[in-house]
Amino acid sequence: MIELSQVSKRFGDETAVDDINLKVAKGKFCALVGTSGCGKSTTLRMINRLIERSSGDIILDGQALEAYDPVKLRRRIGYVIQSTGLFPHWTVARNIGLVPRLLKWSADDIQARVDELMALLGLPIEEFAHKYPHQLSGGQAQRVGVARALAADPDILLMDEPFGALDPITRIKLQDELASLQSRLHKTVVFVTHDMDEALKLADHLVVMRDGRIVQQGTPLALLQHPKDLFVESLLGGLERGLKQAALTRVKDHMSSLGPTLPSQYRISADFSLRQALSMMLRDHTDRLAVVDQHDVPIGELSLRKIVKEAQLEKGSMREA
Amino acid sequence: MKHSDQHADRRLWIRSLLWGLLLVVCVMGIAHAEGLFRWLEPDARQVIYQRAQFYELLGRHLLVVGVAALVTILLGVGAGIAVTRKKGRDFLPLVAQLSSLGQTFPPVAVLALAVPVLGFGTLPIIMALMLYGLLPIVRNTLAGLHAVDEDIKMASRAMGMTPLQTLYQVELPLAAPVILAGIRTSVTINIATAALGATVGASNLGDPIIAGIINGNMAYVVQGALIIALLALTIDSLFEGLQGRLRQRLSSSQRLS
């Protein structure tokens, strides 16, 4: 658990981070989003004390940050940056084993851990263990960067635009892998990005920053439904917001029970997103889909009219409240 | 790629071996080549420098250059490291200026100034060589350390390396090729410069040259100069081999990316 209260950072006269309050619960994925220079990276670096804050308190697992020795603190916090920061004169295996070696693990333990991580991140050992960073593609290098950050099994993972330099296809692939990794490992993650889609896709808790301040924070769905101002709304994609919101909800949360007849010849899996369902309706010129489980057995139906009506009801209830 | 690298590496070592062999042949063989030098100086009483054996002169020459190099490397690399640390950063301009000042002083002038203080012999020449050889080492140490990517340094800090660990495991290995190039320049220049020591009573390969100039005996001059040149070539090619090996070990990031 990470807790920042009234944290500020000033560089000379300039205030980079201004009175930030932020709580990241254990095992949660928190994304800091904002335009460049909004203080999100500075906020991240104050957590592992690469930058010392000017005022405010940061509490980590119930203890003030000052109670930790900075070097030891950093060894238990994973850190991933956009340019990977891999050591060019070390092999992939040695790069990954860095923190365990600093912690003086035995050679066998380090070897075993490196093998485990390379398998976890889809880097075949025979092919990659002895390569040097310059022999890797951008996506492979960033996988090594993530493996290095996870090596000593830290509870906390700080990621500073880790996928920012990758091509769109590789970026999406790594996002998916990170999401599935996180669903198994349950690290406490603080993730900095300027890509809102990336943040919406990965985050449990979304923090929008501007000029060193937090403009709004909450779950991605909450922000999509009630953006606080025009800035948040434009970051969230303006008119596209409806679709982004649909991307965050599952088909199964909107389906109604199955009638006596199959509603449509078109089928969609219950685990797909509502956005995918809407796209399918547009493509196949239908306003009803049959919802199936993983064995392709129909379990319900999805109707466009009903989805729209639900949204209206929700809006109405909001007005009343 | 790797294979051809090793090939080139081996060629470098063979080259320095050949220069070294030639050096040994000359040092041992000059005494027996009277005929050859007689042709150069037909009228001289002696054509082979006799006051000391050439291998003794070579040994003393190497000792002077070696001691000067060792001290210079320790001082130069040490100063370069010190002023790139957080605490020493204020001294960066001072060290850079002092080391370039050292090279603007002609070694002869340093000798002239040093003799009254240190007396005749090897000390003044070691002093002169140190001052003269400091600049390339300091300059290259600074350049090499500055060239290490900021993100790599930050990553090493963020992973929990202490400043010393970052220095020894990251910064110095990455800067090593550039630093070594500086040491190579410094040592190679000083092999030639050390001959000046003969003027202040430091007996080395400069002796035959000075004696030859004083007595108008070209044969002596050629003997001293030949051995010094071969020594410089041998040492220089050894450094080249060392650099090649370093580059290979680093599998340098500059090659493919």
C-alpha cells in the first residue's frame, strides 16, 4: 500500500508536483495520466526516492518513506522506464539477475529465478539468455526490462511510460501481457502514461494530472461516466467516450435471459466487451446477438434497444441524485 | 560477425608480436651490425654505442615510462572519476584546466624547472612525463564517463545499486574503451618524450641519441631512435589489441543500434 498525502515537489521557483493526495491499495493498478510535464513522472520517482519531495508525507506499507534506507528501498521496488535502461555490456540473463545479485542470492537461486522470469515473459532461454540488449527488438528489450524489475519479486512496481516507444502492435501485445501478468501476480503498480487508452485498459484506479495537480481520480468507469471538466473529458476522448466506456464493460453484465427461441444467428462470447458487441452489431446489421459461454452454448441475449434504455435509466437516476 | 571479430583480434595480437620480435632482434643485434653502421659513419672511431648495453637502456626506459604511466593513470583516472561525482563536481573546470595546462608546458621546460628542485636523474623526467601525459587520460576519462547514458545511470540507481556499484559495474566498464584510448595516447607519446631524460642524467634509450648529437655520430642517433620507435610501435599495437578485446567483450551497443 502506497499513500501520498499533500506531497509537493519544487525545483527552484517551479512547482512540479503540487499538493498531491493519492492512495494505492495493495495489489491495485494505478495509472497516472496527463500531458507531458504534468508532474506524473516526478510523482513516480518520489516513491522510490530517486527524487526527494519538498513537502508532504509518503507512507509505504504503514511506514514513513524516511524509515527506509533508499538503496534497500529501491531493491524492493521494481522500476521500468521507457528507454529500458538495460546495461549494454551485460547479457539479458545478467541484466535480469541484477537485483537478486545485489541482494546476494546464491548463484543457483539467481539462475533459477532468471529462467523462471524469462519463461514468464515469453523469452526462450536458449535464444535470449546470452544476447546483448542491442541485439533485441524494442518489444523484447522492454520484456527484459519488466523481467528485471520483477526479479526480486517486489510488491511494488513503478512503470514510467514503459510502452511509449514501441510500435502500436507491439504496444498492445505487451499491454495484454502485462494485464494477464498482473491478474496472476497482483503487484501494487503505479503506471505513468500519456496514452489514455492504455490507462483505461490496465488501471483499477485512474488519476488524471495537470500542471502538477490531480484533476480527478477514481475508477476508469467512474471517470468515463462523470468526467469532472472539459480537460478530463477531452483526455478521455470526447465523443468516443461512449465506446471507451463500452470497452470496459462485459457483455454478460448487459445480457438478458434467453427466450424460447434463439434471438439471432450471430453469436458473441459473454466475456467479450460491450464495445466488441456493438461493433459486431454494426458489421452484421443486427440489433440482437446471442450470447454464448466458452463452450459455445447460448446463455442469453443482447439487444441494442435494451442497452440504450439502460443507459437512459442510468442517466435519469443520476439526475435525480 | 563474431567470428570475423575474433579473426581481426588475432591479427592485432600477431602484429604486436611481430613488432616485439623486431624490437628484440634490434636490441640484441645492433652490437653485431658494425658493418651496417660503419657505412653510415665511415670516419667515426666507434659506430656502436658502447657505454651501456642496449637491453639495459631499454629496461631503464621502460621503467621510467612505466612508473610515470602508472602514477598518471591513477591520478588522471582518479581525478576524472572524482570530478564527475556529485561531491566533486565543483572541481571539474579546475581539473580540466590544470591537466591541459600540464600539456602546454614543454617537457624540456619542466625538466629545466624540476632539476634544481629534484636534482639530476630519473625523478625530473618522471615528473615531466606525468605532467605531459596527464591531459589525454583526464580528458578521455571525463569524455568516457560523460558519454554513459543518463537513463542507464538512473536505472542502476533505481534498481538499488550503490554509487560505488554503479561506478565499478556500469560507468567504468562502459567508459573503459575511451579511457584506454587516452592511456594509449599518453603512454605512446611518453615513450618518445622519455628520451629527453638523457639530458638530465636519467640513463635510458635517449643516451645514444644525445651522445650522438654531441659527438656528431649519426650511427648512435639512429640506434637510439630505432629502438625507441620499435618500442613505441610494440606498446601501441599491444594497446590496440587490448582495445579490440574490450570492444569485443562489450559487444558494443554502438555497432548495431
